[in-house]
Amino acid sequence: MESPSRNPLLLTHDNEELSDSEAGDNNPENRSGSQQEIKESFRRSSSMPVDRFNFAYIAFYILGMATLLPWNFFMTAEEYWQYKFRNLTSNNTDILTPRQIQFQPDLAMCSAIPTTLFLILNAFYSHKVSLKLRMVGSIVIILLLFSVTTAFVKVDTDGFQNPFFYFTLLIVFIVNIFSAILSGGLFGIAGMFSSEYISAVMSGQALGGVFTALAEVISITFTTAPTVSAFIYFMVGTGMLVLSLFLYLFVSKTLFFKFHVNQSHVKANHFSVNTDTSPLSSPAVTATTLATINRNYLQPNWRKIYDKIWVHGFSVWLVFVTTLSVYPAITVLITSVNRGHHHAWNDIYFLPVLNYLLFNAGDYIGRILSGWIKRPKNKPKLVAFLTVLRVGFVPAFLLCNITQKHPLPVLIYSDEVFILLMTFFAISNGYIANISLIYAPTVVEEHEKEMTSSMMAAFMGIGLTFGSAISFVLIQFVS
């Protein structure tokens, strides 16, 4: 199967290796030397580097899953958190404690604030830190903290519910710092490849949600004890993080990966290194000269990039503002109209299937469709208009069958209508977000692509924060 990416600029043999320091070396002089080494390697070769067996594409997919995997696992384990923060003096599960009601919006805030802050910092300062350190270090720290969360499943926290509540939110906060660093780095890398790889990252994020929701449904199917199902559930997440770590370590050593990461700098200088007349082949062009060009002439300017991509950024921002304002904080409070009739579908599976699994499956389908259809093409204002229309989902969900008493009437008293709302809500989220992220790097220069992708990730993070803040207000309204 052919690679999703084809680039006619440089040619090479698949089995040639470059130095390990090339991927992620941010020192301009070292980068220049790497470019010269790449040039010499490619000039001697007769075939361009290919993504063998689509290994890099698959790796980007799974790494995309890893960027949101902690958030998805924390969010989807609703039954486990409801058990941990239950009322210890009453068996009436219909009346929720303040901790049970507040956990999801607090979780969203503790996720969105560090995510936004560090996605913004990543867009401007990531080039000062080694790519390998950002990627590998982030995954390792997330893995360690996720393991702590898994261990606490087996700890009886009934005697210290409040400290455990705040401790969990602290872990969520720290995890999302490094998830943001990981996400920003991954989007920056994907921006150096063809658009299929950005789509792979975005689709991987959505697939991670599907994977998480399925893991939750399967775990509660085979055991009724919340702690047992949660332990199995979090162990699966830990295993996925380990897999992501090894995949990145392997893919970063491939020639295909190193070629694209370094090629963005070569193309930015408008050098064609597969000809004998290339300026790079002149002995007068030294590593120091190339470093000076990189520093002074081709440093990306965020203001210029912003002027080119702000409409794309607005669409991504508003998509996630709308989504996070009601999902999951409000949607987890919506129950089946037939709840309480001792039917497993209505009492047990309604929330994990129709809230988490349906949303994540629809989000995934939307992102896949955007990669296939790619419409509307080069019409960012039309995409922005569709994004504004999507805000209508917020009042629609507030009018559904919310269990908590609140001032609004229940006008949508139908499971079928709720399913339709959630389906279109999810598909539109994935489609619009992905189409904006795909086309943003196409309107900038080659040397601006990495910062563009990082800035789009920052727009997404800011949207998450705004949406989480709105959900915090809405949850006070309905509780």
C-alpha cells in the first residue's frame, strides 16, 4: 500500500539512516548540518523515502489517541466517580451530592485551563525545547500520573472524599499540562507532513474517545462492581500510553520521519537539493550561513500567520466552545425517559452508550468524512457560518430530560430525539474542527507550517477553556 504522502523534492533509499539527533534538534547550526547530511544522502539515492506499510500514518493515529486519552478516560469513568463521591449516609442514588454534580465541570476546568495555557506557550516557545524531550518526556509523565490514578481505584477513599476529590483534580491539572505539550508538539510535527497526517492526528483523537467509551461499556458489562470495572478500564488506558511511547520512539528513528521533519527547513530556504546546481552544493554556503538564514530571514512571525488563519482559528475555537459548554457537564445529567423501570438499557447503558460512545463515534465519523470530502474547500467564512449555527445545540440539550430540577421546562421528552441531537452534534464537531485544521496550514508558507499547526491547537485549547467556563455557569443553573 502506498504512503499517503508523496513529495517529489528529494529522493532516497528507505534503508539509509540519519543520526538520531536530527529529529527534534532545535539548534540552528546543528539543523543546518543535518540538512547538509540529508542533502548528501538524497543526492546519492534513486528512490524517495516512503511510509512503509503506512507505519508513520498509523503511529500518528495512535499518538493522536494518546493526546486526549487521559481526558477521555477521566471524563468517561462517570460511574466510578459517582461511586467515589456518593452519599455515604443514604442509599438514594437519585439525589446527587454536590461533589457528584460538580465533578464533571470541575474536571473540564482543570483540563481546559492548563491545556490552553500550554498550547499557547507551545506555539511560541516550543522551538526552544528539543522535540524528543517534549514528546517522550510528556508521555512518560502522563503515564506515571495515570498509573497513580489507577492505583487509587483500589484504595478506599470513603474516609477522605474531599481530599481525594482535590487530589484527583490536581492530577488532572498536571496531566493536562503535559497532554497540551504532547498535543502541541504532535500537531507541529504533523504540519510538516501532508494534510493526511494532520487528519490522522485529529481522527486519532476522536478514535481515542470511541476506544475509551467502548472500554467503559465492556468493563461495566462484565462486572457490576464500580471499582473492579474502573481498575480494568484504567489499566487498558495505561497500556495504550505505553504503546504510544514505544511507537513514537520507533517512528522518530525512521528515515521517512526524519526526512519530513528536516525537509520543512530545506524547502523553506527554497533549496532544491536533488540537483547539482543547488546552492547547498556550493562550498561557500556553510552551516553558519544556513543558521543565519534560518534565524534572521525565515523565522515565522505569529502576527502574519494570525492574519492568514484567524477565520480557521475562529471556527475551531467556536466548535469547542459550543461542545464543551454542554458536553459532558450537561449531557451526563440527561437520562432516559424510561429510567427506573428496571431495564438495563435505560438504567445502566443509556449514559455510557448514548452520551459517551455515540458522541465519540459521531465525532470520529465527522473527522473521517472531512478527510474524504474536504468541503467546503478554501471557504473559511462559510465554515465559520456553519459553526455559528451549531450554537443552537446548547439550548436544545438544556431542554432535554435533565434529572436535576431547574427553571427550564423539559420540551424534548424523547430518547429518540436526544439520540438525533447527539448524533448531529457529534458529527458536526468532528467535521468542522477537522476541516479547519486541515486547511489552515495550506494558506501559509512552508516555514510557517509548524507554528500554524501549533497556533491552531492553541485556538482549540482556548475554545476548550471558554466552553468549560460556560459549562460551569450552566451547571449552577441546572443544579
